[in-house]
Amino acid sequence: MTESYPKISKAVIPAAGLGTRFLPATKATPKEMLPVVDKPAIQYVVEEAVSAGLDDVLMVTGRNKRPLEDHFDRNYELESALVKKGDEQRLARVRESSDLATMHYVRQGDPKGLGHAVLCAAPHVGHEPFAVLLGDDLIDPRDPLLQRMIDIQEQHGGSVVALMEVAPEQIHLYGCAAIETTGESDVVRVTGLVEKPDPADAPSHYAIIGRYVLDPRIFEVLRRTEPGRGGEIQLTDALQQLAQDEKVGGPVHGVVFTGRRYDTGDRGDYLRAIVRLACEREDLGPDFRTWLRTYVAEEM
């Protein structure tokens, strides 16, 4: 008889980072609120969680992050003004963010790393498996990575990480997984993890990208995980313990992602994400693509 595992309903989104790569734009504005076309980046992430059936969302925030809460709250003054103008289209778009999910917030306090941010979610998550979505990674909704990860977790238990094959010279920017193949082409067994290895020491070319589905026993491991690279509590280090000893918290699997991903944590990739998404919009794409072709031709 196949063992059944609890259904996942909660998503955790760490959002306490300072966004220093985007200064001075992020001096007073959270990096998660930077627009990607006409929606803040963080809204894409919440929409992804909701599309995968996760309607209970906890954001782990810090100082100067109040605009995140305001964005997912009702704005009655703005709504009233739009009602008076009869602007139903914009009214629907304004209300969209506040109707997406049940939102919760907790402050991280000291910025002690991603592992510490995840640990801050323990009182809210309790003893259920849960998803973690990092706001710097936008996954195209046509490539439902998170849903696939949830399916694998519900089949096998334990934890699941998202992996993407990167160039060897790029692996030092990511957590890296040692893997074993399984009977499914896009699923691997993770046997070890290392945070930002030198290329010569990397166990593979498979990098961890910003999606996780975690067994709640990760919290106990994080509580005893010492600060690692950068003096921070690394989620990768805790997952390494789970991968090495299944008795601690079940197996760790990886879903190998080959779809469309936009890294909004890098300025160049952020701009490319805006261009790509704008080109694909029905309302913006035709005129924007025409202008872009002309612009590129003139610059050649």
C-alpha cells in the first residue's frame, strides 16, 4: 500500500533582503516591489503559489517592507476613486492583489540568512509540509514547476528542491546538488548539497533555484545548524543533513527544470525579463515588438 503524505497548503516567501544590487532604487522601496511591466515582482510569486493550490501565504519581512503588506491589502480610497470614474478595468486589477490569497507576515529581525528566514515560519507552518518561493526567481506560469514539485513530494515525502543545469563557470553563484537518477527523466535523488562551491569542487552542474517543498522536520535541523558560508544559517546546509540521513527528515528529491525562468535579482536579467514579458503581452506586445525591432536595427 502506498504511503500517503499530508497535502500542502502553505507557502513561505522570504522577503527581508535589502536589495543592494538595485540601489538607489531600493533605498526606500523594497526590491520585491520593483515593477515587472506593470505588476511588482512579488505579485508574480504569490500568483504562482496560488496557481499551485497554495492559498495560505506567509511573507518573512524586515524593516522598510511595509509596502509589501499595503500592496496585498485593500486600498479603499483608490478603489472609491476608480468606482466614481467608472474605471472597472483598473478597479479589477487593483483588487486582484488583495483577493489572491490569505496573507500573513512575520519579521525576521536579524538578517541571519535564508535558513533563519525559513525558521521564522515555524510557528505558522506547524507540522505540515510547505513550499518556499524566493522572490528573485520568476517562473513562467506556462511552466508549472511548483505544481510538479508538490506532486513529487506527495508521492515520496521528504523534501524537494528545484534544480537547473547551469554552465560550470556559473555554479559558484548557487547551491549545488550531487544527484542520482531515478526512473523519471525530470526527477533525481539528491545525495548531497554544497553552497556556492568553487567550480573545481562542484559535485555537478545542477544548481538549486528558488523553489523548495520542505518537510516540516527541516525546522528542527535548522535550529541546530551552525552559521555557514557568509556567517549565515544556510538552508542548503540543513538540506544536506536531510539528504545524508533520511531518518532525520525523509529523502530529498530534485525536479530538473528546463522551462522559462527570469532572475529579477540581477539588473541585466531584470531588464530582460521585462522585455520578454512585455513582448508576450497581448495588449502591449504587438506595438512594443515593432518598436523594439526598429530600435535594435538602428543600434546595429
